[in-house]
Amino acid sequence: MLNKLLGPCYKKLVKYWLPTAGTWGAVGAMGLIWVIDWCLLLDLMPYIHQWQI
């Protein structure tokens, strides 16, 4: 159904933009962790919870 709406040209564009979108997604996730208090996120991980920071 999606092929009927978008066509082969967009399929090729998505194929080329997937690595870029993945990279920007990873950078955005790391930026979000940096902005949020990272100690708060580490407290949610049980194997790191016992570290004294």
C-alpha cells in the first residue's frame, strides 16, 4: 500500500537517508541524556545503582 502512494523514487531516497536519520537520532538521544540529569538515568539501572557518585 505504501509503494502505491510513494513510488520507487521515495523508496530509494529512504534507503539513502536511513543512516543519516539513525546518526541524528543517536546524537539527539545522547544530547537528551546530557541535558537531563544523567545520574537520574543511571539510578534506574540496577547494576549501576550501587555506585557512589
